Amino acid sequence: MYRALLKLHIHLKNRVLDLSYSYGFFVADHSLYVILICFGIFLLSLFQITTNVPPPGSTLEIFAESSKSFRPVRARLELNTSDQLHDKQPDKPLWYSGYPLAYVQHIVIRCSSLTSRRSCLLRARDIRDRLFSDQQFDTNCLRVGEPINAQQMISYLPSFGCLLLSPLNLWSNDILNIKNNEREILETISSLSKRYIDIIFGIPQEYFSSNKPFTYAITLLLNNASNEYRQDLKKRLFAFDEQQQDDIIHIYFSRKSLLYYLPLVLIYIVVFLYIYYSVSQFECVKSKWGLALAATVQIVVSLLISLALSSLFHMTPRLDGGEVFPYLVIFIGLENLVVLTRAVTSLQAQKQYDDIRERVAHALRAESWTISKHLVYELIIVMIGFITYVPTLFDLF
């Protein structure tokens, strides 16, 4: 058994060394094409980041819990100056205190494939009538004071009234219009852009596929709503479906100033200076400042690409200055970069190989096994952390 494992270890090591040696020659022979490919991947990553990752300074934090464990906060109108707000609990995030600015009631309606889209959309009429039949609805709902500026949406969103979003807004809540023009329903939906569909229908656009059950949501915003009114609203909504989900999701928008990112900026400056002084002893490097700048840009690009790949798999690491993820990327990228740079520019490599192609290939071959082992160790540690539910690893994403 031991000999078999040792033989497998030697085989894997030789395989990694040979692949790295061949890759070094390939990169040296086709350096321009490799740079263009990397630049193209970087542009795709920027597109993924700009469309799927929230901008710095507007971090979105989510905490979900069951309604059974939820202890509601009394609304603003019921609070006195001597009253305590929400107590801090050990299993809750630090920002979970005080009363919320608004309550968002999300009512998801999913119809079977046998149900026509017209009948499914008319289901929103019953819920809307049930909501407006309560005299307290106008008092507790979040009212819109003025119409929006977007001309394309001005006829779809409510103005000077309660902020209630449903597909009925597309037809100005005219039920007869939907009954008489059933064929135009799909044409109206397809004519809207993706962001408008997400707002009006309350769910992502991929749920509107023809081979999926028709699904949409009614979004109701409440402001200054008392606990009694919310409980009464809950009972009236349960009358439609007693087996629906009753989860509560708390959303917190944390806005941070640029000073919060100062440690992250300083660490990149330190990395730039460290690389410059690390290569200053090598005479073969003509532009030490250029090499240091290129290395720092490479680390920044690797951070952005890793962020794009994470968001592609629906994981969004945080780039905040107080989080671990950006520093972890810097540490791993800097370690590999410094090792390869020293291997290529060392005096021993210069004496043995005059050709830069040979120098790059042998440098990759010499350091590839160490880098591969470190990568495997890091992946094993991360897997163990996820299996054992280590909170620090889950906070990275």
C-alpha cells in the first residue's frame, strides 16, 4: 500500500513538472496571445461584476429566520422614548437592532401549467381586493408622494398612493382589459425590458419560460405598521393558502465611507513597494518600477476575476476593507508571484540559461510542485471548514 501511494506521488509530481515545463515554453512563445486572452477574460469579468455585484459602499446583508422564532419589533407609532428597541441576541447579526424602516410583504403566486396565464394573473385581483378592503390599509402602507421620472415606467408604477407592485399595473388594474385581450398578455410581457419585468413581476425573468409554471409576485410595502395589523394581514393572506411558506427575511443596506477601504488601499501600496525592493537586487530587470506596477495590477486583476467567478456561481464575496477575502487573494497571489519572479531572475537561472524561454520554462518547472501542493492544502482546509460549518469561512461569501 505504501509503495503504491509512493509510486502515485512520484507519477503525479513528474506529471505536474512536465506540464509546467511545456506551459512555460508555450507562454514564452505566444506571450502576446496569452496577454490578449487574459485581457479578454478580464473584460468578461468586469461585465460580470458590473451586472451582478453590488458596488462598494452599498453592501447588502441578509438574515432569514422562521416566523416562529421571530420576535417582532413594535412599530414607530407605538414606541415611546423610554421603550427599549430590539434586544441584541447572540444568534442575530450586529445590525439586527431597532425597528425597520419598512416592511416588504412578498406574495408569490405559482400557477400550474394547465392554468391559463389570464386566470393566473386574475388571481392578483383577489389579493388586491382583499388588501384594499381593509380601512387600515391606506394608513399602514408606504405611500408614494410623486411620480417617477422614467417615462417608460410612469404608467406601470403607482403614484400618489400606496406602493403596491403587481402584474396588474401593466394594464392599469383594468381586469376587463385582461379578459378581452388574453393573446396580448405574452406580447406585453415580452415587450418589457428585463429590469422592468423584475420590478413589476417581483421575480427574475427566467421564471417566464414557456415550459415552466407561470410564477409572479405581489410586492407590498408597509410603513408604520403595527404588530396587530401585520398579524391581521398575515391571517387574511393565509386564507388563500394555509400551507404557504412563512419565512421572514431581514435586509440591511450598510453604507460605508471611503475611509473604510483605506486599509485595503494601503496594503496594495505596501505590496507595490515590497515587490519593487524584492526585485531591486536583480540587475537583469531593466524597469523595476514597471515590474512592480505590473505585479500589483496582476494581483488586482486576479481579485476581480475571482470575484466574477464567485458571483457566477451565486456567491458574492465582500470587498470591504474589514473582510478577509481581499487580503486572502492578495496573500496567495503575492506568494506565487514573488516565488516565480525570483526563480526567473535569479543568478543561477541567468548562468544556466541564456534563452528567456528556457529560463521561464525551468522556473515554472522548479516551483510548480510547491505551488500545486499549497493549492491542494488550501482547498482541503476550505473543504474541511465547509464540512464542519466554520462560521469564518461562511462569512467570506
